[in-house]
Amino acid sequence: MQQQEISRSALSGYIMILVMFGLLALAIGIFVTFPPPQLLFGMIPILIFLFCIRGFFIVNPNESRVLVLFGNYQGSIKENGFYWANPFLVKKKISLRARNLNSELIKVNDKLGNPIMIGVVLVWRVTDTFKAAFEVDFYEKFVDIQSEAAVRNLAGRYPYDSFDDEEAEISLRSGGEAVHDVLENELVERLSMAGIQVIEARISHLAYSSEIASAMLQRQQATAIVAARLKIVEGAVSMVELALDELSKKEIVELDEEKKAAMVSNLMVVLCSDKAASPIVNAGTLYP
């Protein structure tokens, strides 16, 4: 069996129209010229005309026709125009235009087993009409199913977020082009057998499943708060250290260990608190 596409041309339909008019003129001439017993000869051009008229077809821009004769692949016509070919040929139309697939949201588990909702947008088109027509059944449905399988496989390879897996270099949420490239490469591999070219593939929707969305949101918020507090504490320690060093260098005040500890405590409370500090004026002394 032929395993590759064959580009083919066909007879111009305009030339064949002239031939068809010639057959009609011949039939009319027979009917007018010959006596009634020989009028049956005039039916022959008419029968040929009716048979040949089935051979006309049109190829629109960015479309193709796959020609099959009694189960044998005869070639594909991709150039647009008006053609005529053997009326016994089956002329299967296949579009070469770019198409969008906006997949439905599917529920899958990420690398850590968290249920997530994910959807993709795929831009594709047919480049090999032979494979699209004969290697798979219903190539449009094939694209849908293989796209869903690729998305499920992608979700299982990466965690939703790096918060959940600190060792992960790439996550679905922050992976960006790296994740999209992995998705495109897998789709190219899956759809090549159907003669499909993957133009672009992108994740269009990504979220935790509804049953864990609230808990994961709280976890993300807690992680962000801890990270922010860590930065605040690091900054506060640096500021306290700077304050003690400046007071010591300029000899503004002499502090013993107890006064330093009290000052450090007060500054850390002021700098690390998430609320405005309420100062208290101490009119006494630190010592009894």
C-alpha cells in the first residue's frame, strides 16, 4: 500500500466543458439529420454527457481532493481551480486550513496527585492528505482524543506549583514556554502519523479542582506570608545591627548588655509587627 502523498494535477474543467457542448451538438445533429429509426444513435452522446458530467469538481483555496479509484489511491490535488477527472474516481475533500481546538476542561492529577482542571488551545492543520485520509479514521476526532491524552500526560509530569514540590525546576503554573514546548513536542509526535502539523499549543486554563481549591489557596497564602515574614525579619536584624553599630561608633549613648537586649527587643517588635507600634514613654529607669 502507498505510504506517502502523491501530488497530482487534473484536466481543466473549462476544456472539458467544450467537449461536453460538442457532445450535445452531436446529439442534436443526429436527431435533426437522421430519420426516426436511427434516433437511438443520438442517445449515445447524451449518455456519455450524463456520465462525464459527474467528473467535474472544484478545489477551493486551502483545500485538497484525495482521488481514489476502486480502492487504489491515485493522488491528491492541492492547487485550487476547476477540474475534470475520471467519473469513477472518489474525490474526498480535505481542508488544508489552520484550525483551532479549544479543548474542554478536563480533571487530571498533577505530579503530586493533586486534582487540577486544565484546558489547552491547539492550532493545527493537515499537511499530508494521504495520512489524514487513510492512516486514521476521522482525523478531526483523532486530534481531539490525542490532544486530551497529551494534556493528561503533561499534567502528570509536573506539579501544579513549585510551592508543593520545592525540588521541581518546572511547574505547570510557572513553567511558561518550557511547559508549552513540552506540550507541543508531544503533540507533534502523536499527530504526525495522521499528517497533522502542530502550529501552536498553549495551556488556556489551569486551576485546582473545586474540592481542594480553597485549601490550596490558604496554603499558598500561608507560604507567601512565611516568605514575606522571613524577609522582614532579615531586614529587621540588619537594621538593629546597624543601629547598635552607629550608636557605639558615635558614642551617643553607652549601653550595657541589659540595655542592648531591651533595645533589640523593642526594635524587633516595632520592625516586625504587622500593626503600628504604640510608643510608651519610660520616665523611670531600667534598674530597680
